[in-house]
Amino acid sequence: MAATDEGTPSIDHPLLESDFLERRLYQLKLAGTAANDHTLVCLPTGLGKTTVSLLVTARRLDEVGGKSLMLAPTKPLVQQHADFYREALQVPDEEIVVFTGDVSPDDRAALWDEATVIMATPQVIENDLVGSRISLADVTHCTFDECHRATGDYAYNYIAERYHADATDPLVTGMSASPGGDEEAILEVCANLGLREVEVMTEDDADVAEFTHDTDVEWERIQLPDDVIEIRDALNEVITERLEKLKELGVARSTQPDQSQKDLNRMRAELQKLINNDQSEGFKGMSVHAEVMKLRQAVTLVETQSVEALRRYFERQRNQARSSGASKASQRLVSDPRVREAMRRAESFDELHPKYRKTRMLLAETLGLEGGERVIVFTESRDTAEALTEFLNTSFDAKRFVGQGDREGSDGMTQKQQQEVLDAFRAGEFEVLVSTSVAEEGLDVPEVDLVLFYEPVPTAIRSIQRKGRTGRQAKGRVVVLMAEDTRDEAYFWISRRREKEMESELRELKGMASDLEAELDDAQQSLEAFESGASAASSGGKPASESDTSSESQGKSSQPGLQDFVGDATDSIDGIGDGNEDSIDDPDATDEEAATVETHEPSAEGDAVEIVADQREMDANIARELSRREEIEIRLETLDVGDYVCSDRVVVERKSVADFVDSLVGGERSVFEQVGAMARHYSRPVVIVEGEGLYEQRDVHPNAIRGALSSLAVDFGASILRSESEDDTTELLATIAKREQQLSSREVSVHGEKGAKTLSEQQEYVVSSIADVGPVTARSLLETFGSVEAVMIASEDELREADGVGEVTAERLREVIGSDYTGTGSGSSSGANE
């Protein structure tokens, strides 16, 4: 929300810039509730959810102090929030910091200590929490933007759990225009984030209606030309044939090419059962299933996108089939005569696709005849976004807006490039933005005259997000292109049904705070599970209905929670002044009492067992689970050797059974290379093979796998451990680390790092490797003798003068240093590689 116009009422608060925020009653009401309890705020896109969070943050920082943390799913969205907060808050710009993967971990740790407001992507905060780089203890307000993502293993869930457990005085605000498709989904989001209140505003609410305008949704039916239909039918014929093979195996119930994704997932599960039962038909069927999925993607592209998108897809398939280690599914796909004919037809198709033609016509109407200024075109396909941008640039000034990932034939956009494109679009430097889904969620894209859906979106959440790009300040228009008799039509009906269901659920939830709280208690078992000893009556935990408010304030406004943002008891509502002090958790508590709240602060030296985990292992849940344990401290690094370091001599490489077999037959780096490197740097390399069905992976004979295991144990001296699951691996790692550090009094030392060690670290490393004396004894020896050379030439009696070096250790040191080299040691990788 920009600065207010002269004469427009604004919000006044000690921490807010004067005359910057327009006073909107619905935002004050939402903020009033959110300031008193963990609250889900549901508000249509473009109506200022971020402002609601800002109001709560301002109040918390003013009354309680501490830090504010705001999480958003994408880098551009994080940067957008930071820019807005720097404009709106009377907090020094350098105290409002941005945390993304572009900022190094060491820099983030230092910035965290000095920051007042942190804007971050969730993955970065999750990594920093797991790695014990930051503490949430003094975060007094945490906002989860686009909180509908808080399902499954998404990072929001771990952060919320840690926040409720670690923070001295927590308060959570979840924000979304579309929190879920049904009550169960909404309750799941609330349970995962620890939310107990739901505040819903729709465009029908009187306070909101004056700030919105009607958005007409038009459906433009597109008829595909005969040539395109013939390409599609040829591909569907191949799909039917492949499904017949799967039906013979008993996993497909129908050979119709338009199988639902649910049915295809069921087929895959049935094939996996065959594989688990050691039936070779399962492997063959899985390869056929993969081919069906590739063909379905091709059909989707030619039906709903364009022939150009299909051409690009075919080219990638050809390149994959030619590459080393190509799958049989890819090779069969490009060699099938009917697929080759479809490729030839796609190459020779030179007509203008009807969706392209319709897009150009609609843009000409909006930007030309109607005098519009800006249009956004959304598409599911990056290929379409790029090809369509090229096509539209012949008539308009258009730019693409895609994600950051690169792929074959397509460069992604860096965060800087994304920001530059958005800034130029806002400034009116070009008129058409062609975007993939990256611009759907929350980005402050300027008011546009037309939002064009190149294809229907099959989910209600994404449809609502996209339509929110128009109709904010003036009447907007939404047009959806729908190819007749294609998946477009199916997605159209699915989207409409889901949108209606979501709207109905939100209306039912509206005003049901007490009933919802009871349901959330059931869903979460107990909200105290999130609070880990923190009082349920804290400012972040007291229900709004129990907050102490003056009768005078209640008499002046019937809006629940609004009185908390009233500066004085007047009808004019001059701003957010002094709020309800009773919402603060025991303001008279002493520092000693506050210090008793449990946190995940790093333990004192010697108290905790430390495990160093490779940052790339964060795809698994193991490091997260270990970080939840008070007795274990996780440190995240980019390890050059192994996945987990449990001491100065034990390094662990974790392999799923599939990864293990893949590394034997053409993986990027063979397991022999990896374990060979481990054996060179650590005296106790360990390989954990995780999962079931080790001898049932791919078409590898069990004896080949047994031979590999034997080689790793005999030739490399590696211990091979089997685990059933990630949970089992977690327990193994914890047990190994405790034995090493608590029973054997060994320290954690990372070897084989890419980064340069200091001279002292290199000297300690050299000495610690002699006779496996370890880092503690190495430091003692160096302190006693002053150099590596002096240690090497010291006599056995002289060595015993160093602390921690007894007769046995001194004798072993002299034996290793002074004995002749025979060259018959084991551990060479040659045997395995032969």
C-alpha cells in the first residue's frame, strides 16, 4: 500500500511512518485479532494481508520488543516484503535484513544477532535452525506468508514447531488468500502452524467491498485444427498400446488414453508390489509406465499449450535417449514409428496455433482499442512462456517471467533479473508480462487491465491467486483460454468445483472461532505440544475472547480486537496507540524466570553430542529429527567427504537402496570413489544402506550387489550397516555419535574439506592422523614440542612428557613414525574398481 493521498485517513503508531498507511477498518480488525492469538488471516489477493502482518509486528516490537520474522516461499516475494517494511517501519534499514540462499550461512548468523526484522525463505531458516546458527528465543512475532503451503514436509512445519517450543513469547500469524480446498485442509494448516483463530474476510464484507471491483471471468473456447488433433491422436494410439501391456500385467483396468493421475499412481503402486515380490514383470511394467507418463506429457502439451512447446519437448526426449545411461523408456519412446511420425508432423506444422491467435487478439483489444496499459499472461509451461513471449514481441512489448532453475534449452532467471523485470513492469516500461507460476503467489505485481489464463488451472488455490492480479483498484477482466474436448475442459470443471468448495468452507469457518479452537485441539492432540513449557496464557497464547479490555473501549467499537489498535477512546480511531498491556506474558517476570524457558540454544561445551551433516542431506528428515533432540547439536556444512561426521575418525555415507545400486551402475560418482575418499581421511568409514529390497533394485544380479558390499568392507575397511528407514538411520547416527563422543571421549573433526585450513589446523590434522591419536592429543603434542617436525623426531620418553600421552601411545607413535614402509597395506580402491 503506497503513501496515502492528502486528506485520506492514515494509521498513526510510534513505529510506523506517518501518512504512509491508509486506514482500512477491515485491516485494523484483522490485526486486532492477530495481535492477541495465533491467527490464520484469510483475505483476497491484493487487499493488504502484508499490511495486517505489519500492524501486528509494529505493536509487538513496540510493546514486547525482540525480533520479528516473516517467511515467504520465494526470493522475489521476500525482497518485496523487505522493501515494503523498510518504507513503512521506523526501524533503521540495516536492521531489516533479507535471508535467502544468496547470503552465506556465516553472514546470516552475524546478521541475525543485529537484526530487528528478518525476511526469509523458509528453507534458509530451517537450515539455520537445524545447524544451530540462530535461535528463535527472542522472536516475538512470526509470520508465515502463503501459509497454505504448510502441509507435508514443507519447511514451514518444522519452523513452526521450533518457534512454539523455543520462543519466550511466541505469536504466529498465517496469511493466505486461499488456505485450502476444504475444512480438513484448512485445519491441517492451522494444526501445523499452531494457529487457533481464523479470521476470514471476503469481497462481500462491507468493510472490504469498497476497496474491490467486479472481476468478470470469461471462458474462451478454442477449437484445435485438424493437424494438431492428428498429432494428438497418434500419440494417444501409442499410449493405448502401452496400457494394454500394463493391463496384461494386471495393473491397468482400462486402456483409455485419458487415464486420471490417480489411476496412474495406483498402477505404479501395483508395479512396485511386483518388484518387492521379486517378480521381473514389475521392472518391465515400471519402464512401460514411465513411457506412458512421457507420452501423456506430450499429449498435454499439444492439446493445451502449442505445437512449438511439443517440438521443444520432443527435442529434449531425443537428447535424453542419446545420452549415456538413457532409460529404456526414453529409447523406446523416440524409436516408435508413430511417435517419430508425430515428431515429423510437429516439425512441419507452420500454422499459427489458435491459442496464439486468440492471445494476440485479446491483447490488441485491451491495450489498443480499450486503452489499457498492462496485461499478464499466465501459463503452466516454461516452453510456452518463452515461445509466446517471442511471438507477442512482434506486436507488443512483452517480457517473460520464469523461475530460477536452468534446464536444457531454457535459462532460468536470477533473483536480480526477476526483480528488474517486475520493477520495469511496475514502471510501465513494457506492457505484457508472460509468466509461469512464479508470479502467482503474493508478488506485488501492479494493477493490470487483463489477466489471461493460457490454460485453466486445475486447483482452486492457484486460480484464486492468479485472478487476484486484477480488479483491485478498478474493474478488471479475466479471460481463460480453453481448448475444446481436451484436458483444458476437465481442468475447467475441476477448478470451478474446487473454488466453490473453498469459498463455502471459508464462509462456514467465518465467525466460528470457538468451534474451530475445539477442532484444532483435537487435530493437534494438545496445543501445549507446540509450546514446550511456555504458558498458554502468554500474549501469543491468550484467546482474544479472554483478553482484558476496558468497557469504554468495547463500547466504542463492536469490531472484535479493533480496540487494541485504538490510540484513545474516540470514534475517529486515530491510529494504533497503546494496546492491551494484559496481552504481554507476565511483564513483571524476572530475567531469571524468563531464562527457564526451554530453547534449542547450543549447549555448553561437553554437554551435547555434535554431528556435522552435509547440507545436501536436508532433502531427508534425518538432520531435522536429530536437531529436535536436546542432547544432540547439528552443524550443517558442505562436506567434501561423507554425509555425516560423528567424530574425528568416524564418517558416515548414507545411501538409500536405490541410490546404492545406482552408484554401482553409472551414478555420477561411484560408491567406491566415495568410500575411498572417506577411507583416506577417516580411520572408521561407515556406509549405511537404508531401505528394503536391496537385491530387487533395477536389473542388477544380487551377487553383484553382494560383491560390492564385500569389496567396501574388505578392500576399503568400511563398516556396512543396514537400516530400515530414515528413522532407523537417525537412531544409528545418534548411537554412533554418543559412543564416540561420550564413551570414547573423541571430538568431532571434519577432514577432507575443500576450504583451506589454517596452518594450525593443518598441523593438528597431520599429527592427529599419526597412530590415530586424535585432535586432543595432537594439540597437546604440538603445544609441548612446538612443531610437527619436533613431534616426529621426539623419542619415546620425550613423547610421554606431553599431557595425554602414556606409554602405549608413545610406543605406538614411535612405531608408526620410525618403522620402514612395506607398501602392503589394504584400503586401495583398485581392487574394487577391477
